Amino acid sequence: MLDAILPVLAGISILAGSIFSLLAAIGILRLPDLFTRMHAASKAGTMGAGLMFLAVALISFNGSVILRAFVGFLFVLLTAPVSAHLLARAAYFAKQPMTSLTRFDDLKDAPPPND
């Protein structure tokens, strides 16, 4: 019974991860400025990769593969948002222009980083 359900769940997970990855790619192409593009890439890209890792863990019946998929997911989950934040902060202080649709600038009064 479980042998019939796990491939279906893995297929659904791959399909959902592919959709999130596609949305991340479309967001990179369609959004107006660097900051919103990075938001789309980090959020949707992390979710897409996480669902792909889940599919690998579901379809394999090998403990070491499941452990590697879990560790890979944790690595992406911890590094993608942090790197996107650091890149956006560096771009902000390098005077990368924001779209005119931006309403709030929380870093307006922040001191620039020390070089």
C-alpha cells in the first residue's frame, strides 16, 4: 500500500516544486527592481527546492539518501534567505534604485555600513 502512495506523493511534490521554481523565474523576469526580484527568487526558489528535496526523500528507500535530502533542504532553507538579505542590503547602500511603487524605506535613517 505504501509502495503505491509514495510515488504519487513524490510526483505531486515534484510538480509543486516545479511550479514554485517557475514562479520564481517569472518573478525574476517580471518584477520591476532588484529588491522585489530577490524576494521572489529567495522565497519561491527556496520553497521549490524544498519540495524537490522532499520528493527525493519520499521516493528513495535509502536512509542515507533521505538524510542527504534533509541536510540539503536545511542548507537551502538557512542560506537562501540570509544571502538574499545581505545582497539586498549591499545593493541598497550601493544606491541601487528602487521602483517608484515602493512605499516604505525602512533603511532611510540607518547608518551606512563601515567599510
